[in-house]
Amino acid sequence: QVQLEESGGGLVQAGGSLTLSCAASGGTFNSYAVAWFRQAAGKEREFVAGIHWSGGDTSYADSVKDRFIISRDNAKITVYLMMNVLKPEDTAVYYCAADRLPWTIPTGVREYDYWGQGTQVTVSS
């Protein structure tokens, strides 16, 4: 059974940085796509960044492309989201998700098989 657990959320001032962690367990992740989504209050869940576990290919939403970096640690079986130059618009619950059989790095919520419970990121002005 695959489990994903996010951590690292918190309160940060605009312009600051924060790194989120997604610890994965219970599966073989070599062929997985792992992604970060976020959901702001009153908004739909949206794709932020994704990575293929084995090849390291990445994909980013346009809104975060020059500010966020997704990476993985093979030894720790953990995916990170390094967030820089944070804006109030980045405030959301951030979720880690995994897709077992990705053709690409999917950006749609429906394409992912496993989800963490989320971690809150709040960016103050």
C-alpha cells in the first residue's frame, strides 16, 4: 500500500522561502510520476510541479516555474518542493500525489492514484 506524507508547511512572509517534503512508502516508485498540487480556499486543486522518479524529468506550472524547484532523494524516498520568492497567491494546502503509470507528467487531479493529506502553506503580505 502506497502512502504519501507531506510536511514542511507553515507561515512565511512574502518573498521568503519554504521547502516541503513528501515522504513516500509502500511501493516501488521507479516508474511513478510524483507531483505537488495545491488548493487555495474556494478554488479547485491545481497542479504545481511534477517529477518522474527514475529519469528526473520535471514539469512546472507557469505560475511557479521560475520560483519553485521539485527534486527527489532516492535514498530517503522523498520528493521535495523548494519554494522561493513566495507570494500571498501561493497560499494553499499543498498535496503530494503519485501516478503509477504516467505517459507524461500529468497535470490533472484525476490522473493520480495516491494522495497525501496535505500541508498548509500561508504567505503573509
